[in-house]
Amino acid sequence: MTDQKNYKWFLDYLTPFEGHMHAIETVIFNRQTKFQQLEILETRSYGRCLVLGGKMQSSEEDEFIYHEALVHPAMLTHPNPEKVFIVGGGEGATLREILRHKSVRKVLMVDIDEEVVQSCKRHLPQWHQGAFKDPRAELRFLDARKYLEETDETYDIIIIDISEPVEEGPAYLLYTKEFYHLVMERLNDNGIISLQAGTTSTSDLLCFSAVYQTLKAVFPVVSPYQATIPSFGLPWGFALASKHFDPQSFDKEEIDRSITQRVEGELRSYDGETHLGQFMLQKQVRLTLEKQERIIEDNQPLYIYS
């Protein structure tokens, strides 16, 4: 039996009063970037893990669940996504999944933290799998919100793959009504966005429910959903928002058929049955979403530990 005392432990705080402990075999990389604390850890249970600002972002063992959940519902809800914009996405795994779609002609990924991206390129090749070298992909190191404010480019899909809204972190102004209005303006007529939206644990639904209501203040169609990502320690929420299309209008067979026709290679987590299940939130979560009155705004941002 392995002696637990032989390990150092990483405590990933899920709420101010709850955490998930990971046994560390090796600290591969540890650096304070211009924007956040960056760590790449080799853990006993989940292999290599990316940790930003003390929060687990993805693990070698189950990152495919997160990235397939984030990308494919939006991509397959759209009839023909050709031009895609990624906000964040440092590991390159979101880019990897988008590029699996045969219709895609161009993907622009904008991440504010070059040190995170370069470290992931070097230490987490399993995540990007060469996606940064694809001729359809372009990478820029900029403030994504500033870029969207200044460009007149529009996109079929915008995927927002950022860390949670931590005070003084780089992401908290990318969860506001003003930002979602800006994102909507940069979508084509059939445009869709997707994003991670915090835990769906019944003990801590503020972020998920406030993001849902904030999106509803901007978009005609908002569909919340969830996935189980073991390394996160809690069930995790996502949201898809659209000008027209509802991801829940498709049945299992339609999703499976679209995957076969439109996606290169075999998906490990997401299929028609998974698609239907992800949108089936339990009653308490649904009620909390609808009762929530909080709208996140630039002058009233949401912080996950506030």
C-alpha cells in the first residue's frame, strides 16, 4: 500500500469551504507570469495537470471530457461553421477539437498570457497534438476583449475557454453583460458561443446561475448544460448561447450522424446520447437558474470567492 505521507499535496479549493486534494509526484513547472501563477504538476491520479491561480484547469486523464463538452455542442448545432474565434484556450486542446471539424477554414485564438501558451506547448503536447501548426490556425497574444472591441471581423462560432472569475485575475471582465453584448456583435447571423460557467454543485450555484441570467439578458437562446470531469472534484457547468439555434432541438441520431459526417476521428466522450444527457439538469439546479436575479456587469463583476 502506498504511503500517503510520501507525497506533497495540491489542494484545489472548490469553494472557500471545500477542496479537492491531489497527490503530487513532480512539480514540472512553476512560474508567476505577468497575469497569474502558472503550475504544471505531475499528479498520482490524473497525470499532468495545468493549474492557474491555484485552480485546476485540465488534466491529462480527463481533459478530453472538458474540451469535447466545450466545443462540439456549439460546432454541431451550427449548420456550417467555417470561421471560429477562441477566447483564451491556452493548452491548445480547444483549438485541437475545433480543427477536427471538416467545415472549418480559419480559427483565431487570442490568449492574453503568452507564457501559459508557450509552457503548454512545451510541457503538454498531449493537449494540443500539433494543432498550433495547422495552417488554418492563427495565434495572437492579446487582450481578447480589446481585440473584439477594435476589430470588425465576425465569426460563426466564438468559444470562450478561460479560467474562473477570480478577483485581480485576467478573466473576470469576460463574464459580464457588456462583454457578451460585444461577443454577440462579433457573431455572424447564425452565430453561436459556448463557454465554461463554473460548477453545477448544489452547494455553489452562484456563478453558474448568474452567468446563465447574464447570457439571457443578451441572447435569444441560452442553453445551460453540464459534464462530469473527475479531476475538478465537482460537476461542471457550461452554456451555449445563440442568435437562432437551439442545441436541444436535435435527437440522438441527428447528433451521431453529424459527428460521422462532419468530425475527423473518433470522439472519446461526446456523442448523441451524451449530448442529450448533458442538457438534463436536475430539478434543484434548474430552479436555482430561473430564480437567480444577479446580472454580472462591468461595474458589478462576479468573483467566485466573494
